[in-house]
Amino acid sequence: MNLFLEYQKRIFKILKKLEKKKLIQIPSKLYLTVELPPRNQKADISCNAAMILAKLNKNSPVKLAEILKKHLLINFKEFKSIEIAGPGFLNICFHISFWKKYLTKVIKLDSKFGSSRILKRKYNIEFVSANPTGPLHVGHCRGAILGDTLSNLLSFNGNNVTKEYYVNDYGVQIKNFVFSVYCRILEILKGQPFPKDKDLYPGDYIINIAKKIIKNKSIKSFDNFDKIYAKLSLESLKYSIQLITNNLILLGIKHDNFVYESKLINKKMVSKIVKKLKNKNYIYRGKLESPKGEQNINWKRRDLLLFKSTLFGDDSDRALQKADGTWTYFAADMAYHAHKISRKFDVLINILGADHAGYTKRITSATKAISNNKVNLICKVSQLVKLFKKGEPFKMSKRTGDYITVDDLIKEVGKDSTRFMMLSRSNDVELDFDFEKVTEKSKDNPVFYVQYAYARINSIFRSLKLSLKTKIKLDNKKFTLNEYEIEILKKISEWPKCVELSSNKLEPHRIPFYLYELVSLFHSYWNLGNDNKEFRFVSDSDVQNTSRLVLLQCLSIVIKNGMSILGVSTPTSM
């Protein structure tokens, strides 16, 4: 129910009729827009038709606007008036009866209000995908929330979304992780000191994993690391993944699917995709130049197995094997994306950390090569988060060894504040996370301000002994809204547009911005009632105006739907 898109289409039809009557000319590409006008202009919607048609029709925008105004008023009975503003904008006001019908539609749609559900597509969104060698830290947190919220947003619009975690359980870091667990087991059982090796993982969580493995008694003896490595690796990774999923649950995140790198390699899927690309002449043996900007005295030009990623827009061809003959991470990732493609998704989305920004071109190149340019891979980079408290960089306890965990963050500020604030900036810019700001109860704390609006609405209905779901009949003759209430309603009408834009551009940060602007109008109006009884929603436990109650119901629907997409709660009292 996108009001602006609807009238964009309807006005365009009128323009086409006028063209048939040879009253105007329309270009092949018409960039017609219908928007909310600036707040200082008392109108409901604004259209740029006259301005974009003026040059072709050899007329001034204002004169053409006069012609269009006449025809629009004839064709749209819901238009109360049209004013010509500035250089030729058509500023349109609706009859109050239009807004009554609009409110009724919002109430009827309820949890579906804002969803376009026009184009249903099958999405795979891969996010987090941190090495399973420890708990999630703050650096993972932003990407995790971005991926989950994006999934919620696309699902809200009727798309089929699979939330996926790629487990990098293969390689040197896994061997070091498993050996770290082994050393902690020996420390617990035999008192052997934990080695001071920079490649090992010193965190307390390793001790906890070691204790669990000892307790479950699945491994009888720990005398020979190599002999028990396979079993110890499975057990260690099991508890590590359990720790990560628990971290994610704290953030309100649950993945639909976990794909393990080791399984892809063991099933020879890397070899298979390499063979497939060889047959397409996309793989060859050659030598790479030394990486730009790096001075490595140990660098040697070696004969390597290379993928022709430059054919698909990358800056350089990429190695698929290391000097020892084992597969590179990129080769395994190619196999993983081939696995994604085989599952027939319409769109693949990868949420990458800031340290993987340079990885985007090579994996999109690989996806193009594997799918014959039929599958679209979109990479969204989640930039760094800087923690502050009282204006100073903030450091919490580092019981995990060398970083701040998601668990620490949630204990400090809670899930709701974490999710809302992590989405308060576009993912491609760094984010300053201020602990003071997200815990204070004021308008400067956006999550509190939005939640407080929902709680206030609930308090009004409680005072009347009504539910937010109570059906309130609107009388045509008595239906009325003042200019402040119309402003709130106009902002409500922008919600479907916000959802559509956020979904199309894959930019969920637009939603918290919108919600803050919406509730700011509500809180400002509430404050007017402190000085003037005319603006109060309830006076002496009596309803001032039933129209206002329905408006509040619609407002609560938008807040609820928006916060649900963000994964943030809407408390009924605060």
C-alpha cells in the first residue's frame, strides 16, 4: 500500500490520456515522482509532472502546472485542492474522507502494512561466518545484526530467505585451536603449564571447552594428540559452534543453515569445481606478481594454479593452491558458492567484515564464472565499530584473551540497544557506539525514544480499559483530524515507501531513521497536550476523539512492524 507509488502510476495514466488527446507530449523516459512536500508547505503529496514536461511541451512549468491541475482535479475526486508551489510543483491536499479510508486500510492490514509482496524471490544471505575458534566479538556483531535485519526485511516483503553460516573448519587455525584445547586438557588433568605460543588461543572459553570434553568422556585417553586429533577436533568444534550460536541467540539471531568447509573439501567439491572451470578455460598455470604495496623479501614467483578472475572484473588473477599443494581459502570458497548456486537461489548476499573488503571482487568474479553470469552475488561490507564511554574509548574485561565479546556487550547495554544502534548508520561507514547514549532515557537515545512512544500509546488504551486491537468504528460525519495529526498520518503513509526503498537498496538502516522521525512527531504532539487540553488523547478518562484513537492504533502498527524487522522489542510499559 505505497501511497506515493500508487499515485505516481495513476497520475501517469492521466498524462497518457492527455497525450492521446494531443494536449501534452510525454518523453519515452518520464522521471515522474510523487513525494511528501516539505513540512512548511501545507500539502499531503507533491508531484513534479509539470516541471519535467515543461521543456518538451515548450511551456513554462507554472503554466503547464495550471493545465495539469485542472485535469487532475477532474479525475481524482479525493483531491480537495491543488496548489502550484515554487518552480511548478503540484502540491495536492486530500479530502478528510480519504484519510479516514486510509486509516481503515492500515488497521485491516495490521502486521502486513508496509509489505509490498509484489516480487517474491529466493535469497541466500550468508553472514557472520567467523572462524569457529572462539566466541563472537564486537567486530562480528555489526555484520551479524545487518545480515539478520536484512533477512527480516526481505522476508517481511514476502521473499523466501535462507540465513546461512559458513563454518571455516579447515586449515591451520583449526589445528591451532584444537591443540589449544588439548593443552588445556593436559593442564587440567596433569598440571602441565599452557604453552606461551602466539599461535595458540589463551581465552577462558578454551578452558570451558576442555572441561566439557573431559566431562563427556567421549575420549578415553589424551596421551597422543595425533592419534585423537580427528575425534578431539569434532568435539572441540561442536562446543565452539555451540558457544557461537549462544552468542547469536543473545543478539536474537538464529541461522537456518550451517555449511562446513571441511565437508566440501572431503566430498572433493573443490576438485570438482576446479575441473569444471578448467573445462571452461578459466583456470591455468602461471606466476603472479608480488602483491602491490607489500615489500616481502621472502616473496618468490612460483608456478601456481590460477583462476582468471580478471575476465570478470577483478584486479588480478587469483591462486587456487598454496605452495604445499593444499587448496587456498579462495578455492574452498569457490566450491561453497558453487554449492549455493546449485540450490537455485535468485540472489546471493554475503555480509563481509571490514577486513574482507578487498575480497569482494574475487568472489563475485568466481560466482559469475561458475553460474555463467546468471546468478547475482551482492557483497555488503560491515565497517568497524568503535566503543565509547563518557567520550573515551571503552575497554571491557577481556576474559577471552584479546577482544571484547558479544556476551560482554549484551550484559552492558542489552540486545535492543545493541541491535538498534548497530543499525543507526549505513553499513559502509564506521560506527561510534556510545554506551552513555544507548542507556540514557531521553530523546537522544533513539531506541528508548521509539520504545517509549509504543509504551505511551499502550498507556492511553489501558487508561480507557481498551486493547490496541479493539475495533473502533469511525463515523464519517464525526471523523476529524487536526493539522498535527495529519502530519503524523502523512508520516505513517511513508512507511511502505521506506520498506520498499530499504528492501530494494538493501539498506535496513533507513528503518531506525524513519521510526525516530515518526515518533518525534508523536512525542511533540503529546507535549502540546501538557499545556492545552484540546490536544490530549484522553481527558479525565474520556476519549477526546475516536479518530485520534484509530490514528494511535495505526501508529502502533507501524512501530511494531518496524521494530520487528529490526529485531527489537516493543514493551507495553516503561
